[in-house]
Amino acid sequence: MAVMGCIGFMIVYGLKVNLSVAIIAMVNHTAVANMGEHHDDGHGEDDHHDLTLLTNSSGDSPNNTLNACGVEEKKENLNDGPFAWDENVQGLILASYFYGYIITQVPGGWVAEKFSAKHVFGIGALVNAICALLSPVAANTSYAALIVIRIIMGIAGGVTLPGMHVLVAAWAPPQERSKIAATVYAGMTLGTLVCMPFSGLLASKVGWSSIFYVQGGLSLLWYILWLFLVYDSPAQHPRITKSERKFIEESLGTVVKSEKPSVPWKSVWTSMPVWAIIVAHTCNNWGWYMLLVKLPTYMRYILKFDIEANAGLSAVPFLCMWIFTMILANVLDALRLRNMITTTFARKLSTFIASIPPAICLICVTFVGCNTDLAVALLTLGTMFVGGMYSGFLSNHIDIAPPFAGTLMGISNTFATLPGIIVPSFVGYMTHGNQTVEAWRTIFYITLGIFLFEAIFYCIFGSGEQQEWAKKKPSAQDGEQQKLNDVA
């Protein structure tokens, strides 16, 4: 379940972020540069001009241009794409996924809890794969059609996180929760890690449309395996051993199957630990999406990497993030198992790591000048530390309210989707005709403030203990059963 869930998130997040790389090859940069403020819904002239990142004001050959640091710059081996989409249109396209994503968070969690989390997650990933296959056709029709496809992908993708939270709550013993949750949700990082260089390679060697066809086709194979290998609970799995099923169910207290309780909405909305998760999830996603969606743009326009190098170097931070995520989760679970730290301390420490160090790294990267190696190192460290979120607030819903983990994830991720809508358009607005270090420094200072607020609020109000309103109320039947157990 954990491995297939990890691969499922690789698919969902890979198909979410591949457009960030593909759009660089899709846009006719020459036409956009000549348009000024005007943007067009159609295709730019198919002139296939090679793109040079900086022109030489002295009139030298474009093959011998120098950048601001006095380093000779080679031309990108990248032809202009067919679409004349300026920064604002590109920001709208990149943000459109989240217009659909925000709609289905809470409904997805509720349906997963009441019916089948397996099918909620699986169908969500399947729809994303089908839409990926349709994306080139939509793009060639108009950018509006591509936006519609991306919204549908967002609607389907929105159910995956709360659906998976229900599966983790049903399968992960408390003492292994950080490890299993980190393994599953690390698929988000791995999806970025694999998808970004793979997308860059496909774009430069085959063409931008191949990004969607290849990745969408491979995703369909995963869905077939998901249907046969994953089940909603240990009790429903036909091939599980009796000892494993007994261990998991006794650890979770689910030996006797009971009816799903109703969500205590008043208690949920008045619970400060719930609001701590909401605030942390929302604020952290601002920085996460800043790195996830806009990192390729920053590395291309500010650090001056061509698309193939851009895609590869953009993926390096996520490799480090995945390694760091798994190490941190295993260390925290080991310390908790030995009662050296509490669950509350583990969640707060992880969330702090996921907020303050990344914020500092983002600010520092705008002051390194021409030292691109140091800039890449800082971006790598910043992204790596964000991985603390998987052992922090992202696992916290299951701690405080196991029966309602999917619903709580839906609630917090609804709020946390807002940065996904705002970030691409915000960065597009701030950098429209102004791709400068100063503009990005302003963006990263704002991100620093948001990260600081996250760390302070969560450290004050966060908790790793199950809340009273989430505990099963004892019934008369339970009392009689307990007496029989005592006699036995």
C-alpha cells in the first residue's frame, strides 16, 4: 500500500508539475518579446528562432554574448514553441490546476471515509493520466481549452491527498506512522524529482507534446496494478497474513468493526490543533509551490540555465529532499518508540525545520550575485528542509483525529490550495517584463514572513495527541464486551 501510494503520488505530482517545464518549450519567446504588453490566444509565427537569453548591447555576434557576470553565454538549443503566451497568460495556465483542486478536498475526504479510499485515490490519479494525454490537443486548440483540462485535472487531483490520508489511517500503526506517511507522501517529491529532468529531456529531444503522451501512458499502467494490489483496510485484503492483520488492527484499535462516526463539526472548527495544521499547511504550501512551480523559471531567467540543464538542476533539490524526508521520519519514529520524544515534539520540530531554514535559504540566494554554484546549493538546502512537512503537520491529522483524518486533510488542504492559485499569478505579475534579482528578492522576503508566521503559530497551538472529540464514545455494548474480556 505504501509503495503503490508513493508511486501514485509520483504520478499525480509529476503530471501537476510537468507543465512548469513543458511551458518553457511551448512558448514562442521571440513573439512574446515583440508583443510587449499584448498577448494572443493563438499561435506565434512558426519561425523557430533560437532563443538567446541576453543580447549584447555592443552589437557583437549573439553567439558570443556575455552575461551580467562577464561570463560568455551560449545559445540555448531550444526552438521557440508555437504559442504566444506572455507571463500573465502563463501564470493563469499554471494556476488553473488549483481552481479545480480546491473544490474537491473536503468532499474527497468524506467520500473516502464513508465508501472507498482506494477508489477515490485511484480514480483521481486515472483522470489525471487521461487529461495529460488530452493536453497537447487542448493546447493546440487554445490556451482556454488547456485551462479547462488543467481544471479537470485539479478536480481529480484534489481527492487524492484526503483519500490517501484515510488509507494511511487504516494501515499505519501509530509507532510507524511517521515512517509510513513519509514513504507515501515522499511520492510528491519523487514525482518532481523524476518528472522535471525527464520532461526537460523529452522536450529537448522529442518535443513538448511527448511530455504529456509518455507520462500519461505510463500512468495508466500504474492504475491497473493499483486495482489488484491495494485494499481499503487489512480486513479486506485477501492475501494478508493473520499475524500482520492482527498486529495492525490491535495497534489501531479496530478489531471490532464499528459504524463510521459523524464528523463533530463544531469541535473541529473550534479546535486550535486543527487550526494549527490549517495555518501550517497553508503557509508552507506558499513556499512549497514557490519552489515546485516557479523554481524552473527562476533558474532559467536569473541563473541562466538552458531548458535541459534547467530541468536536471531543478530536480537535484528534490532528490535531497526525498533523502532528508526518509532519514528524518525514521529518526523521529525511533526516538518516539523509545519514548525519548513525544509525538507533539516530533510534529513541531519537523514543522519548524520545514519553515525557517527554507525561508533563510531563499533570502540568501538573492545575495550571492554571480556565484551560481552557491545559489544552487542554497536552493537545494531550502528545498531539502521543506521535506520536514511530511513528518510534521502533514501527518498530524491522523494523530489528533484518526476517524476523521480524510476530512481534516480535506479541510486543511482546501486552505492550502490557495497559495497554488495565488503563487503563479503573483510571481507572473511581479516579474512581468521585470525578470530581475530585485523582483525575486521581494517575492522571497514575502515568503520569509509567511514561513515565520507558520512556525510561530504551529509551535504554540500544535498538538500530537488525539483530541477528546475524536475519541470513540463508549456504548453499552462496549461495556458488556469489556466485562466479558475481563472475565476471560
